[in-house]
Amino acid sequence: MKTVVDTTINILKLRIGSFIALAALVGILTGGGALSPVKALVFTLAVLGASGAAGAFNQYFERKTDRLMARTVMRPFASGRLKEGWIWPMTFTMLLVASIVMAWSVSGWLPALLVFLGAFTYGVVYTVMLKRRTVWNVVIGGAAGSFALLAGAAASAAPGAPAIGPVPWALALMLFFWTPPHFWALAVVRVEDYRRAGVPMLPVEYGPEVWGPVIFLHIATLTALSILPLGLGLGVIYGVFAIGAGGWFTWTGWQLMAQPSKEGARRVFHASLIHFAALSLGVILDRAVAWLF
């Protein structure tokens, strides 16, 4: 039983999916608040399902390349635990369709469309079209998380109000800038893996004199963007989390640029996770206080 659960978590990339679902929840909380708690839960699960379908397709499509990377060699398709066959793409497609219908049933066509665009961006635009063709692969692919946040906001839009307000737009733009340094830092740590697999990540194609400043500028930009919602409706609680986590994230990026190393890149990677979690928690607590008082 444990093996089945572990395989399911692995193949659907539910660890990444949990971040995507959290982004959708942040969108719901910063939207108009029109969704009931039950509908919000259903919509968040729909986003998780769509993300899982895209992640599973990514693993299936990348199964041969994954065998070349120490980080991915034990994935179900790469390791041979799951045999390839037409049944898998069909299953993933059915999961995606079911997730989109689920989203549509509680929120309408626009949020469902945004959920689809997020899955399509990761599963097709990033995985099939960009990953092996351009050094900017994760920049465009990073839009998948932004679509999830915008979908959540559109799902909770109040009747008569704009489908997506300024706070969700600002947070979605911040998330767009968050994704590249997160994965570029990982690529610095795992550069040999990516080079062996032929994936043109920024640290594979360029030296630290290029990727160091690029990573830092992305972090500095997203930190500035994360403060923007303070002037658009979010309160002090969110601001404390945004400034604190953003300051730490920016500092690790500066250190990596000044003294490039795998250990420094690992700190940036961990700081990016802390930053995302802190901003999400800041939004949740901020909205909870606003609701209570």
C-alpha cells in the first residue's frame, strides 16, 4: 500500500502540485470572497488534479531523459516500475478533463479556462516545446503557477466586480518572477545532471558571471513586487512576512552572486521555498484577521 501511495505522489508530482494548489488558495483569498469554504476546497482540489495531470505527463514524456539524471532516475517511468503505453497519456488526459469540469462546476468558465492554461503551459509549452530548446524554459514555464493564482482569484470574484483584482495580479506577477531563480538555483546544484541530460538551463549554458546577476535581479524584482500588495489592500501582517522572507531571499541571492558556489545555490533554493510559504501564510493570516475583525 505504501508503495502505491509513494508512486502516486511521485508520478503526479504532488509535492509541486501542493505549491500550485496553495497558489490557487492564495488567489481565492485575495479575490472577492464569493466562494463558500466547500466550493473553495473543491476548486483547490481541481487545481491539484490538473497540476497532477500535467506533472504526470511531464514524467511520461521525459522518461528516457530522466534516466540520465541522478535526481530523476528512480521516477516510476524512468526506472521501469511503470511500463510505457497508450493507457498512460489517456489516463492523464482524463484526469485533466475531470479536474477542469470540477473547477467549472463550482466557479464557471473563466476560472476553469485558467486552470487549463496552467496545466497546458507546464505540460505542453514547457515540457514539449521549450525545455530542451531554450535557456529561458523555466521563465515561460513559470507562468503555470501564476495561472493557478489567477484562477483562484477569478473563482472567488464577487458578482459585478472585476474578474481579477489588482492584488491577485500583483501576486501572480511576483510568482512569475519567483519560479526562475528557484529552478536556476537547483540547476546550479545539479548542473552535471542537467548537462548530461541535454537540458539548456541557464547555469548549464553560462557561467556564474551571467547566472549570478540574473538570479539576483529576478529575486530583487520579485521581492519588490511582493511588497506591492501592501498598497493594494493587504495589511501589515502580510507585509511583515513579505519583507522578512523577501529580505532573506534577496540576501542569499546577493551572496550567491558575490561568491558563486553550490552551497550558496542550495541556500537560495531553500530560501525560495521559505519565501513562497511565508507569503502564502502571510496572505492567509491577513485575510483571517480581516474576516474576524
